[in-house]
Amino acid sequence: MPPIITECFILKKINFRETSVILTLFTKELGKIKGILKGVRKEGSKISPLTFSEGAYISTFVYKKKSELNLLSSPTLLKFFYFKDKDSFKVYFHILKLIDVFTPDLEKEESIFYLIKEIAETLETNKKQYLLFLAFKLRFIEILGYGIKLDKCCICEKEMERYFFSPKKGGVICKNCNKEDPNCVKISKKIISIMRFIKKIEIKNVEVLNIKKIDAEKINYLCNLTLYYHTNLNFIWWKNEKNIFR
Ligand SMILES: [Zn+2]
């Protein structure tokens, strides 16, 4: 099979043997893949270490293999994002980690590729990194098909005064329907309307929203309940996310 050339973001890098690396990539053409890049760590290698560093935006040839591990070759660095502050790096790497944890292998999803690109570019200038993180998460959950529906009760479709948030249904449910999900939690009108704003606004404009970190953290918690409902992961993937909001 001829190789495919693809643009991608490096989600994870593991050194392999003496001179190689194994990369987990989110590619435009193939979705998430793993590949080996041979010999790049040997002395005198013409490929700069940034080209195979976590977070790098590169293009590379992929020789697809039957095994989980594909063969990569001739990578070119398209961009390494140098953010001005630690918080932006923190948010960027949290996002890459979430994509690694939650996306299945080999499922093409260009919208995720473009979402990473847009967030990274916006992080270069945006000062409200915690809002960008939320903007990412709400969109990511939507792409994965887990929600989040906020317009009316997800079950009876009626508009009500008071709502609960159901991780199972991926959205709000009314007080008459809240028996359907014993794990649902109360959600205020204010939080619902903030979530709507973040979903609606263009990512590059998210900075104009005036949202307190404490409310942002509440929304992040609801997002995590939704993601948690859909996985059997037994490790704490949301660990350290609180650092983004405090
Ligand atoms: Zn209802």
C-alpha cells in the first residue's frame, strides 16, 4: 500500500529502544493512530527533536500496517506552539491528553483535528485559558455524541422552570423526569445560560465572556460527569484539571 501523507498533532511520545520513538498522533486523514519513527534520536540525525515532541504540529508519511503500530517517515515540523505562559501550555496538554484518552483509534474525525488547531492558535493570544478549555470540552463532548443538550428537557422535551443535569442523557432534564437518572444533579438557570453562550460563541471570541472561574469549574464538573458516564476507564483522567480553574 502506498504511504499516506497527513498533517497531525503529536498527542504522546515514548522513546523506544536506542534511537526510535513511538508517537500517538491525531491525524487529519486517519483520526488517531500510533506509529514508530525510526532512528530519529541517533546522533547526527537531521530531524530536530521538536519534530517528534508532544504537542508539535507536523506532517508525516504513514505506511499503514496490519498491526497497531504504523511506520512513520520523513516528518516535517509545521509548527511548534510557543505559548507566552504556563497556563496556556497546561490547557494545551490537558486537551491533547483528553483526545488521546477518549477518541477511538482509526476513526477519521476532521472536526477534532481542526478543533485542536483552532484552540492552539487561540491560546497564543487569549488570556482566559480556562474558558478556552471549557469551549474545547463542550465541543469535544458534542463531537463524541454524548451531549450536551440544554434547550429543554431531554426526556419529555418540555420547557420548565427548574432543571437537573443528567450525565446519562447528556443534558438537562426537568423535575418530573429526574427519576430517570438517579445520578442527575441540580443545575441553575445561570449555569445553563453560561453553557449556552460558550457553545454558541466562536472560539476566538470566547475571551469576551465574563465568567467567573468558580462557575467555569462547575461546568467543567458537569462535562466530566458526562464523559465519565460513557467510559470504563479506571484511572483518574481529570486529575489536575482543577489547576486550570484555581
Ligand atoms: Zn421532562
